[in-house]
Amino acid sequence: YAGIPCINSLSSIYSFCERPIVQAELNRLHDQLGDEFKVVHQNFFPSHAGMMYTLGFPAVVKLGSAHAGYGKMRIRDHHDMEDFRSVMAVTGPPTKYCFAEPFLEGEYDLRIQKIGPHIRAFK
């Protein structure tokens, strides 16, 4: 409404609403740049049917397009994964997919912000 210019295109903002689109672009960049551009390997599951996680435990499962910590669960072993799979089976639409990836222990998250020539990192 205010006519404020934005650095990100409408297409890029819209694409970030769906995790599979973002992951596909990250995978493309990794294929193009090799080990210069590291990507955490993920398994994509379009539904609960056929969920066969192959990357090792502990793991993190991210449900649908949720963000900010919502729709995320730590999975300790294949028993937890089966429990998660059964819950996903009964959630139904609009949740249609999930990702699973190895759990990485970190000290903190970083957020990067660029406004004009200024770049800031937040811990």
C-alpha cells in the first residue's frame, strides 16, 4: 500500500512460502557450486505413506510449510519416526508433506539482515 521498494521480488517471497521450492533451489545451487555451498541433506515425503527415512538418528522432522519452530519435532529413533508417521496420517490437509533431516546440535541460530549498504547478523 505504501509503495515502499523491496529488494526481494514477489516471486522470491512467494516461493519461500513452500519449503520444497526453497530446498530444490538450495540443491540446485549445491549441484552448481559443489562443496563451496554446503546443504543439509533432507528426505522429502509427500505424505505419510512410504515414509522411509535413511539419513540417521537423531533427526528433525518439519511438517508442511510451518516456520518459526512450529511443526517441528525431534526424532530419537525409528520408533519415534513411526509415531510421527501415524500422527501425520491423521492430520490431513492442508498439511501435505514433510521433510526429515539429521539433527545438528548448534549453539545458536543466526539471522542475517541487509538494509541498503548495511549488513547485520543477529544471534
